[in-house]
Amino acid sequence: MNQFQHHIYLSVCLLISFQIKTSNAQITTDRPSQSDNSYVLETGYFQFENAFNANFYESAPNTHYQFSLPATSIRYGLHPKAELRLGAEYTQYLSVDNNPNTYNINNSYIQHLQLGTKIQLLKRVAWISHILIPVDNNNAERLGQLHKVSATFPLTKKTSITSNLIYRRVNTRVFNDLIPNSSYMGTLNIWSQITPKLMVFSEPYVLFYNNNYHSLNFNAGFAYVLHENHQIDLSAGTSVHTSFVPQSFVALGYSFRFKK
């Protein structure tokens, strides 16, 4: 993928529509935690959830960075119990050695297109499913699938727990072979509504990858509603215990919605 195509992709992701119609309820998103919420989008609404992520880890003698510039999820409320979803992410890797004057950009590409749906099974339980479609030959991961079950458990009027069980499977290209890889994640997001516009959360989550390694992680952050149709968020997390290399991240998000 050439630089012109990259710029077009970034421009499309950052375009904001100001033809906004009001709603009785304010915006709610699947951000900023690792847990998607268990409610579908209001019927007739388009919602864009954008994030700028920076992941980093050390593996001597280099420090490695992975940037998402941006990661975008587009949702459309199709039915009171179903929504359509389309996601994409532009990723760039950077490896820095001990000499601050040298660096190497390892790779950059658009991640899979995630085409899927969220279905409201019960009042506080949803099923989320995606097909992962490769669009960039620089990405070694080929066709795959992603499935989630999301459930919310109210604790008080202002505090709830949202938990996700996640399964992801892709085929990874290694030379001329396709190797299947699977990962499993479990999340436990504890979030509280501090004010009508401010939500804070803390979230432990565990990842198992291809039966080769596992990690226990923790992240926390907040989301703030600027307007009933606009939200910003900030979060950060790190590995608490891992059988691989400890990793940390920080993420800044901006989401908006409008009615067609």
C-alpha cells in the first residue's frame, strides 16, 4: 500500500459530519476499555469510534513501538436488537536501539477489515461476531474470525461490571504456508458513573495466545461526554504478569454519532 493510499485512509477516518440530530439518550460506546458494552446502537444512528493507540515493549537491545493511527470502528443501528459493524486499523511499527540517532521502521499496514454485527440476546447480554478480511499484503495475518459475548451486571445505580469472553482465530502466512493461530481473552471491566457526563473504569483482563503464552493485564481510564453525540476518552494499561515480554499502552479516543 503506497503513501497516497495511506493518506486517503487517514483522511476518511478523520472526517466528521456536523449534520447531527439530537436523541433522547447520550452517546455510549465500546470504548475505552477492552470490553465492548452489551447494548446495541440506537436504530438509525451511525457511530464512529476512533482511537490513537501507542503500544511499547523492550526486547534487548531494542525498544519496540506499535502505533494505531487510527483504529476506527463504524457502527450502524439496524434494529432495536441488532447493529452492523465495520472496523479497520492502520498500524505502524518502530524499533529503536540504544543509539538515539538511529531507528528502523519495521512495517506499516492496514489491519483486517472487521465486518460483523452485534446482537442483543438478553437485556444485558450481547453477541458480537466479525469476519476478519485481509486487505494489505504487508499484513502476515490472513482471513480470520472474531467472536465475543458481552454481559453487564449492575452493582449499584452508578456502578456496574461488564465482562467479555473473546475468541479470535486467524491464519498467519509463514513463507508459503498458512499457520492457524488462536487467542482467548477474558475481561472484567468495573466502571462507575461519576457525573452524568464522566465515567471512570478499571479493568483486569487475561490473554491466552495459541497455547504458547499468556498474560494478565490491567488498564484504567475515563470517558467524558462533550455533547450528547460526542465523547472523548483516555486509557492506559500494562502487563501485570506474562510468560512473554511485558507490554504497556496508552490510548486516546474520540467518538461521535449522527442520525441518517
